[in-house]
Amino acid sequence: MKKLVLIAFVLLLGGQLYSQHIRKTAVLPEFSVKKKGLLPILDSVTSYERTCPYYSDSVFFILKCRDIENTVEMTIYALNTMNSELDSFEFNDIIGYCQYDGFVIFINRKARDLFFAIERNERLFHYVKYDDTYQPKDKLILYYIIDDSFTIWRYFYVVDHFVYDGKSGCY
């Protein structure tokens, strides 16, 4: 009987905590790598990630590019759950995905324009977004703690060449 009460309490508490989040769905088109200079970088990143202590079949990447003066900064973030960190990466900026070496790589518009070509396939992805409008009824607040133990890779794309700027995490 005690187990049943404990299970009911945990489920009730879990439902209360989860209400601060909104389940979201995105239908994204598939892309393939068109810039061959990106392939050695992706090979290196995927190979390295398999050696990290957090590695599992659920690891995926977010590849984002942005303009900085006369160059493009490319950042590749390794993550392992679509249910926590995506708010900090503005999943709304993601416009597609690429399958590469067994990994899913989400890309933003700038990355797509520079390095990828459309494949025409679409796939449904589910993720969780923090609800900014949530008002707790009982002062229970769930703080968002970003797990920064995953690897972040940085490159600059200058005059049709990639320049490695460094990485952080998973040493």
C-alpha cells in the first residue's frame, strides 16, 4: 500500500513540475551536406563524440552559423536530450536536419544556405519548451539548470575555408 501511495505522489508531483513546460512538435525537412569541406569536420566531431563519457545513441548536434563582420562563425553543439537544453539554443531558429554518420544534426538558416542541399524528406521531431507564462499555484519553482558538460566546437568560415577556433567540454 505504501508503494502505491508513493507512486501516486511521484506521478502527481511529476505532473505538477512538468506543467512548466510545453510539448512542441516540429516537422523539419532533411538536408544533405553540399560543401565537401565540411565533411572532415563532421567526421572528426562524430568520431570524437563517441569517446565522450556522456555518449549514447541519443546524442545529436545543433550546427549554427552567424555572421561576424566579414566572416562566418560556425558552432556545433553536442546534446543528448531534446527535453531540456533546446530553449537555450532557440529551437525556433532550426529550419532542418541532416543525418550524418548515425547522428542527427539540426541546422539553422545560415548554415543551410552555406553548406547544405535539400533532400525533400520530412521528419517529425518532438521537444519540450519552457513555458514563460507559467504561474505556479503553490510557489513550487523548477529552476532550469543547463548541463554544459557536452562538447561545443567552433570554426570560422573564411574565403571558402574552415578555420578551427577551438572546442570546450569532453576532455
